[in-house]
Amino acid sequence: MGYRKKIIGLVEKFGVPETCKVLGIGIDELFVITQQPIDCENALEIIYTLYEKGLLVKEYKGYRITQDSFSGTIEWDKKVYPGYPNVALEDGTLEMILGDIHNIYVKASPFWENENSVPVDVEIFADGDDEYITDLFESYRTPESFENIEKLIIWFKEEYLEETYKIIEELYNDNYKLLMAQTQKNFDDGKKMKGYYTND
């Protein structure tokens, strides 16, 4: 019996976690050896393990991508400069008002809770202000399984990254003006420093 068949036999007898523990290898290495199909539960574990090992991208189109070791989630974040109006000082110089930077925080873990979907949960915060928008949510379907680990990685690189990016951008673009309006109202209500006035 070949080595690969022996490992598959262990998986069938003891399951994936125990086989990895006995052999002292990661789940990603196990599926490289066995080349077995991957369900949603194992797909999430493989992606998380690859992130821990630094083998998947940690930046995509301006977003930083990390894994949270405590919650087990894949997270995206980015700072955006939405273009708030300048504030003119009495001496003629210009300065940006509070909240001129938006911080976008996202949880977007593929196969979360072993489901064939990616929940994309977005929050937007105005820097230097108390305003924020939460509960921006959308999800999309994933394959229910993958032929092998190579197919999973291809899906992650070619579909997960781009589809998740598009949803985050759409949710931000549909809502950031509400945050700007909230920040502007705070400014107009007295949060601006004495001597400032808006530059029309």
C-alpha cells in the first residue's frame, strides 16, 4: 500500500484533526498529500492555516487582510479619504475638519460556520469623530466542496478576493455620504474650533 493510501486510511479511520495530530502536520499539508475533496468545514481550516503560515495574500487593492487568532475570522481593513470640505482659518490657511478619514473594518470569513457562503460584515468609522455606521451586511455563495487543495486556493485567489472586494466597495460607496453628513452636522453644531468657518 502506497504512502498516500495509508494516510487516506488514517483519515477515514480517525478523521482529519486526529490524523493531523498523529502525523504532526498541518491540515493544508494533509490535503496536499491525500488530494482528497475538501468540504466547507475543512476549507475554512485550510485557509486559516495558510494565513497563519503567511502563504496567502495580506493585501488586496489597498485593503489589509489578516486573520484574527481569537475569533478565527478573516478581516479586511482600509483607511479612505472621502473628500470632506476644507475648513478655512481666519489667516487664510486651510485645514481638514474632523472625520476627514474613514476607517473601513470588515469581517469576511469564507465557509463561516461550515456553510457554503461568505458573510461580509462592514463597519465604517470617521476618524477623530464619534460617528460610525455598522450592520452593513451582504453575503454570497461558495462551492459546497473542492476537488482538491489546489482548486480551493485557485478559488480563493480568483473569486473570493475579487468578489469580497466588490461587495465591500459597494457597501461603502452606498453609505459613506451618510457618515459625511453626520460628521458635517456635528461640525456645524459646534464641534469646530473657534475661528473656523466652512469654505464654500
